[in-house]
Amino acid sequence: MQYRTFGRTGIRMSALGFGAMRLPMTPDDQHVDEEKAIPVIRRAYELGVNYFDTAPYYCKSESEIVLGKAIKPFRDQIYVSTKNPIDNGDGVVFRQKLEESLRKLDCGWIDFYHMWGISWKSYEEHITAKDGPLAQARRAKEEGLIRHISYSFHDTPEALLRLIDTGNFESMTVQYNLLDRANEQAIQHAHEAGMGVVIMGPVGGGRLSGYSEQIRQLLPNGFGVALSGMSTIEMVEQNAATVSRPEGLSAEERRQIAQALDELKRLADLYCTGCQYCMPCPNDVNIPQIFEFMNYHRVYGLTEHARAQYALLGTNHEWIKGENASACLECGECEGKCPQHLNIIEQLKEAHRTLGA
């Protein structure tokens, strides 16, 4: 296992982190199968993984409980991350959620406590409220209940840079993979600022698993941990083997892979650059998101993933918002705003035929 110094914490963290969001479930999918899950978690520890990430709602809200059981024999030799879903600026509620996670994990402290999925708006309006989540987190750190204050993030790269510059956090967990490199500059900036960086989705939710070695080599400078959700011992062993190899790609191999990825991005931009000038749609059709899913299918050949993501439109999903292409009423408002002059209406029809099947 390779280890890296994790920001200004000085901790030597394993390059692979265990994401406890996909633990094996019982046949009815209502509970974590502890007899399978606990050996998977402990195998990761045996192979050198020392960063374990969970959250209150993972795996039917049982992930924290099962992780706590699994790590009890070696709790003081690893680092546990969990999260607080910030709904408002109520510091009392924040503290209650922290104490609930401590109870479920059955341990006295949390190493990396994340403000979960924050944005710049929630930072300004909720997190920094008087005696709100940030103040409560600092108090809990003084009490020894939290070792490091962190956040996970799903806002824009520009907002991410602003959060880093607040200086209020010791680590962050952000999206990065070969299909989504928008946060690359911010990751480097965080590293230079002394923050620990955890990458989530390094294989794009599994859709890039065939490129795991390239992903390992092309992760941006500054990342500390690549987080992977693992549900079997085989997955743990494969991922551990990948991040344990000392040899790297040559400069020319890295250049060739990066060039190939840039060419794929160029092809994707021929269809839609994601500029969002077409938005908002009066019928709430998420046009840029639909075209991104079409690029997964058309450019990257990830058809099944694209269809699965498309199916989440119109379901009030946490991150995939808006309606699918069937809600388009062909008003034409979007086409008049598109700088590429795309035939958006016809492309939406094609997307629904292809991805809505």
C-alpha cells in the first residue's frame, strides 16, 4: 500500500480509502449483511487501508453501525470519516447529529467530520451562522469528539476555490475522475494550502473500472486518498493491488493518455459544451445534464450508465435535478440562446429515444 502525507495533519494516509456506501446487503435490500460486510472491511485493513468513510444515511442508515462493529479491534490504528447533513444553521441540531453518529459508530471520536455536500451558499447562510455548525464543530474538536473539521462538496469549481481560501477546514472530499476533471485546479490549490484531499468517484461510480491503472497514474497532484466503495473481498484486493504498485507510467504514456482524453472531450464538445446558456428551461428540462448523459453514451460508450442516470431525472434526486426530455414542449426558447446553434429540440428527442428506452 502506498501512503501519502495528508495535508497539514501530518497523517500518513493510505492512497486507497474504503467507502462504506456500498456494503453488501441482505437479499431484500433492507439491511446490511453483516456476515459479509465485516470481513470485507477487515480485509481492507489487513491490506493497509487506514481511511474508512461512511455517512448517516448510507446502506439504509446502517453503514455507520456496521463499520463501527468491524473496526473495533483496530479503531486506534485507523482514521474514520463520517458526515453531517447540514440542513440549516441550527447548531443544536448539528450537535445532535454528531452525537448520533458517535453512538452508531460506538466510538469516542471521529477523525474527519464532514459538513456533507455543502455549497458556497450553505457555507454563508448556514455553516457560519452564529453558534451554528462551524462553531459547534470547533467546540466538539476542543472536547476531543472531532479530530479534524472537513467538508464534502458538489458545487462549482469556483465555489470550491472560495471554500478552500476560508482556511476553516483541514480536509475536503470532492469529485474527480477522467470524465469529470473540473475540480483539478482546486485540488492542486487545496494541496498548496495544506489541506488533505480525498477524491470520490475516481472510477466514475464504476463506469471507468477498466481504466483503474490509468486513473491511478493520472489523479491530480495533491490528492491524498482515492475513495472507493467496495462490497466484496475481491474488489478490496483488486483495488489494493492497483494502488500498491510502485511503478508508474512514463511521461510519454501519461501524455498519450491525457491527449486521448482531451480528444474525447473535444468530441463531446461538438455536441454540447455544457455552457448552460440554454437554461433555465420554462418546463424545467435539464438540457445540459441530458446532453452530458448522451455524451457518456455517444462518445465514451457508457450506455448503460447513461440510461441509469437519465432515469433519475424527474425523480427529485438529491443531485440530478430537473425533468427528462419528455417534458419538452418545443417552445424553442433554448435554441435562440445556444451559442453553438444546436438543434436542441431534435437532440432532446434523440436523447429520449436512446436513453429513455
